[in-house]
Amino acid sequence: METHLTAATGLQSLAWLLIALPLAGSAILLLGGRATDRWGHYLATILSGGAFVLGFLMFWQMLGYPGEERARSVHLYQFIQTGSVDVDMGLLLDQLSISFVLLITFVGTLIHVYSIGYMAEDKNRRRFFAYLNLFVAAMLLLVLADNYLGLFVGWEGVGLASYLLIGFWQHKPTAAVAAKKAFVVNRVGDLGLAIAMMLMFATFGTVSYTQVFGLVENPAVSEGVMTALGLLLLLGACGKSAQLPLQSWLLDAMEGPTPVSALIHAATMVTAGVYLIVRSGAIFEASPSAQLVVTIVGAATLLAGAIIGCAKDDIKKALAGSTMSQIGYMVLAAGLGPVGYVVAIGHLITHGFFKAGMFLGAGSVMHAMEDDVNMRRYGALRKVLPITFGTFFIGYLAIIGVPPFAGFFTKEGIIEAAWDQNAVLGVCAIVGAAVTAFYMSRLMFMTFFGQKRWDPDVHPHESPAVMTVPLVILGIGSAGMGAFLMLGDRFGSFLEPVTRTPHAEHHLFTLNGVITLVLVVIGVIIAWVKYGARPVPETAPQGSALTTFARKDLYGDALNESLLMRPGQWLTRLAVFFDNRGVDGVVNGLAALIGGTSGRVRRLQTGYVRSYALSMFLGAGLLVAALLVVRL
């Protein structure tokens, strides 16, 4: 969205170190072998923390510049130069990218610290931390690149690292299958992003942000091209951010270690699609049709994820459904244009805190319950896990939007922006908030309240400090980050040069906000009546057709199998048949014809002189006869 950039100076000129630090950690741990087993996890954590410190110092330097001059570029090298194609690889430090840098490195470092305790008994801990560092490095490249090609490299790096992390416990068939599923589904979205870059090259001759955004309003570029670009970018965003119809991988990805769930599904990977849409705002604004599709996808996904979360007894899968829903809120806001960009990114940041805290809190619960994930075998854990309960409770209040906790300010901002643009979108956002209150209250009551339902042989206990300290820090962020960002339009003013968002000071209570709070209270009461005030059965009842629908993830897998996998298999079989009988048949038939003909002709070569003389005599006779006929 910027048209003019200034070369970075001072510490900002070393922005490449943000990526190099965790990348070096990953290389050292992977190549160092068993020699790094004893200290590799500490090195990975220190390097991730070092990237945060460096990013914070660059942010502080940025604040010293006037608002319109804060975007700085760092040229690295010439990536591609062939014919008319000239692509330079560089980094872009602006208000949007630095916000992501701080979130990724801060929450990522807390997850590293937590993992020191969580993965203490895992014999492959070194490899796990190497993958964590690789993931952080790829995510930083994704948000710092100053062009779509650099973003794509980071995009694919994130996909690779997530595949390795989700399938980390590959001895479990479910984990291996989940990793492959995430990889394949994301390839569909990645194809959309790749084709979008090709279309940019064909249309604009460049993939640089500044050049593309400066050319989108060129009258020579049709709205149809911009719509195609927007939809292709949206396809890429749907894959990474688990939006309909590419959401099926997200819940299965819970097979990875819990810190992976926090890293991928809270602060980083699933937010990449939101970043792509907001960064590409100029493209979407040039096509109202593409913007409309973005809002529809976001609204549908926020409702679908909330419905799924209502029926899951697996604590991590319930939180995964919640992630799908909350990212839907962000995508909905991002599709609203400049009025929604700030609340989209604001909710992304607050979500990074409270959802990471809840995922890590779920890991603490699992740690206490001997890795049992079934909430029907929990109950009354607040008494034995006081720190985990306290921090989880703060995250719970934040996500359901209770003031003054973080989620209230950002989610209420999304609801207000959606309502102002379209009443239907506003209603979807309000209903989603009510359902969120229900399923999150259900999770709280089944896990921390009621009577204990765990096996007598299980003795739950609080996690060690290395796991609870990150929970406390994330809990503090979950409590206060929303007010810090949104009150007084502090965050909006900071992002304004990039997002061009009009100044709009946040009001604590609006009519829509009051309606939402009333519905949130109703959702909590319904959950209390069903799961708090009465005993929770150890086995899930059959439930209604809607319950079955939600338990089966809205039949997303069945739909993909029917619409994509089966037709794909038939198409593959048809291609094999055509190749064997068609292409190979023609080639083999022609070869057989030539071979048979040459074999028959070869029989004329007898090796006898008299045969050759006779042949020559007959040939001469035929030639004379032909000449006589022509002459007559």
C-alpha cells in the first residue's frame, strides 16, 4: 500500500538477522546431531528470544520516525534477472510487518520456553526445537518479504515446518496421516497463490508490493483481472487459515504435540491468510466482488467453526474449532476494506495471546491427566491446577468478549464494522459471539468445574514453573492487550499509513455491543444448565442431527472425498487408461508396424548373387516397360 520507501538505516538495516537467528538455530540442531541434545533446546529458545529483542529494538527505532516515514526497505540481493523479469529480494519493515514480527517472536519464544518442560521426556526433543526454530524463521520471512515471491518462499517454508511438527510423533498413524492431510490441503491453496503471482507477472510485470499496488488502479487493468487476482489470493488464504472450503486439515492437526497446536493455531500459521488479505488490500479494494466473497467466506467460517466447537469432547479439537471461528472473524473484518483492517489485525494479536494461553493451558491439563484429552473424564480441576485454571479463565473471558478483557475490544469492533457494512454480516458476527460463549463455557465447566470424573489411578498436579510462567505472561496479555491497542485508537493511528483506516475511536458500549453481551450471558447460562449444574455423563449422548453434523466436522471430509478425491481417482484412472491404450497404443502400434515391415523386407536379402541379378533384370524390364507406356 506504500508507494515510496526509504532505505533502512541503523539497526533496521540488519532486519535479515530476524530470520537468520532462528534459521541458524534450526541448522545447528539438525546438523549438530546428538552433540546438541543437552543444550539444543536452550539454544533454540535463546535465538527465538533474541529475534524478539532485535524486533523490539527495531520497533522502537521505527517510533522515532514520523508516521508517514516509518516504512523502510532492506535490499538483500537480486533474486531473478532474465529477460524482462527482474525480481529483487528484500525485506519491508513497516507498521504491519513489525506488528507480526513482535507477535510471532514473543509468543513463539514463550512456546519455546513452555516446550522445555512439556517435551522434557521426549527423546527427540532436539529435533522438535529445530522444527520450532525453522517454523519461526519461515513465518518471519513470510511477513517481512517486500514482494509476493519472497512471501511465497516463507509461505512454503511454513507449510514444510507445519508438516514436520504435526507429524512429529510419526510413530502414531493418526499423526502421520494428519501431517499429510495438512500438507495436501494446503497445496490447493498454495496453487492459488502461485497462479496469482503468474497473473501479476503477466499483468504488471512485477510481484513487488509497491509496484503492484501502484498499478492496480491503472485504467488499462480490467476489474475482471483484479477479481481473479483477489479470488486466487483468497484461495491461498483459505488454505493457510483453514477457512471454508479448505478447513478440513485443522482439527486433525491436533495430533501434533500441544505446543505445536499453540504455535500453529494461535499466533502464527493460521494468521498468515489474514496477513495476506490485509497486505493485498489494494487488490481487493479494486474488486468489490472479491471483497464480497472474502466477507462471505469469513462469516460462513466463523459460524461453522463455532458449531463444530459445540460438539467436541476432545479439549484440543474444541479449541481448534474455536480457532477456525476466530480466524473467520478476522477474515470477515479484512474483507470489509480499510474500516476493518485495524480490528482484524487487532483481533489477530489479542487472539494470539488468549488462544496460545488456552492451548498451552490445555497442554498443562493433559500433562496433569496423563495425556487424556477427553473432557468427559476431567472435572473439578480448578482445585488441583490453580495456576492453569486462573490463566485459562482469563483467556476464556477474553475470547467470549467480556469487558475489559482483550477479546471484547477487538471482537466488538469487528461486529460494529460488519454491521455498518451489511446487516446480514453483522447478525452472523453477533450469533457467532453467542455460540462462542456457549462452547467455551461448555469447555470450562466440563474441565474445571463439577465433580471429578477422572480415574482413581490418576493424580493430577500443577505443571512445573517452566510451563506455568508462560501461561501467566499470556494471561496478562489476554487481560490487557485489547484495551492497550484499541482504546484511543492507538493501534489504528499506528497502522494508518499502511491500512489507510479512517480514525475511529473505540466506544466501550454500543447498541450492538450490548446486544452481543446479553447473548453472551445467555450462552453461558445455557452451557451452565447443560454442563455445570448437572453431572456430565462419561459417554457422549447420541444427540440431535445437528450434533452429529458438528461431531463429523460438518462432513467436510466426506464432501472433499465426494467432490475431489473420488473424481480425482477416476480422472487418474482415465488418464492411465488413455496413456496405456491411447498414447502407448499408437506408439507401440507404429513400432510394431515398422518392425514387421522391416522384417518382411529383410527376407529379400538372401545373400545369393543370382537372386540379386534376377532382381536387377526384373527391375530393368519394368523400367523399360514403363518408358514404352509413357512414350505411347
